[in-house]
Amino acid sequence: MGRLEGKVAIVTGAASGIGEATALRFAEEGALTVLADLNEELGDDLVERAGGPERSLFVATDVANERDVDRLIEAAVERFGGLDVLFNNAGIGYFGATKGLDTGKWNRIIEVDLNSVFYGCRAAIPHLENRGGGAIVNTASVSGLGGDHAFSAYNAAKGAVVNYTRNLALDLGRIGIRANAVCPGLIETPLARGLVRNPNVAAFYAENHPMRRPGKASEVAALVAFLASDDASYVNGAIIPVDGGMTASNGQPDFPTLLAR
């Protein structure tokens, strides 16, 4: 039996990247999965790979629309009888410094990356409580732990997800609901393909990153599966980087290497 055997788990942004990898990992761990995304073609295909329609359900969802999110939670409970795990993963990002950033793009990032987390938690909490507890895992980012160049809206949204997760842990721990956040660095996903394949970015990682490479979606999914499971029964309010050690640095260069040149 897997660590999530018989658990009902929702994954937003499930059609690709970290969401897809986590949905498949949840299925491998025995979960009944409810997959939310805007891409219906990819979502239907993922259902087949996540155990088929008897063990998986796709719900077309715009996570920036609170009514859509409410319907997602209701569909999960109606189909599988309850809810044990909510993985708020859907997200987008645009580069843009504050001076020239369009208001519409700012609002869209806040809606998708932050407001959706609130909508999901608000709708899910009563159902998690009805099960006697459960797990919420939010996808934040290393961009929520520190600033990036020209990434203003994304930094704001992910920083808010980090602190909102801490609030959830304090408010919900007493009723058996744990809330934690994963903070990926650069991960090989369709969303980040342009960065990962850029030769300048690749050269920078090869020279400066502790592990000399971006991460893989499956590496994030492994942590999410742990946090969703009873193996993490006393892990609450944790904000965990999944970045290969990038945020372990204090920002100083590698002086021994520079001095030896």
C-alpha cells in the first residue's frame, strides 16, 4: 500500500510540469486524484495515466475564479466522498519591473498565484475538517523567499503565499489540518522551458549552482507526496526550498575558486 492509499487528493495546475508529476506520484502512492487545469485535452490524458476514470477525475478549472474553485472542491467530494489533500499548485509568471508593469498583468498574477490559494483553502477546509484532518500543500517559490530582478508581481504573490501558509498552519493545526509550502527554484517544466534552454542561463547554472543544474518536476513531487502523507504528521508551517541548495548561499562568491584563478 502507498502512503496515500484511499486518500482523496486535489491537484491544481495538474496538466503539466510540477502538477502533472505530483498527480502521477499521488496516484502511485494510492490516492484518488482530482485534477484541475484549463487544458482539457491534457487533463483527460492525465486521467488515463493516473489510474483511469475509476480512480481519477478531471475538472476544467480557472483557479482565478472562486466559483470555479468551489465547483472543483464540490466535484471532488461528490465523486469520491470526501477530501484529504489539497495541493494548490497552479501558477503563472511574467517578467516586469514595477515602473513599466501593466496593471492587468499584475492583477492576473495575483489572481492566479495568490487568490487561487485562498479560494482553494476556504472551500476545502470544511471538508478536510469533516475527515478529522488533512494536508494542504501550497506551491510558493524561491521567489517568495527573496527578490528577483524584474519579477515584481511574481515576487509579491509568492511571498504572500509563504506567509499565508504560516497563517494556515497556526489557524488549522488544532483541528488536525497541516499546511506547508514547497519553494521550487528553476525546474524543468513547460512553463520554464525558455529559461532552461537558454544557453546563458545554462552556463550560469553550470558555473554557479551548487548542483550545476535545474531541478526536475519529479523531485518536487516527491516532497509534496511526503508532506501530503502521514509520514509528515508533525510537519506544519514548514516552508521548504526545493532548489538544489541555491538559497543556502548568503550571496558571497566562491572566493577560494576566484582566488585560485
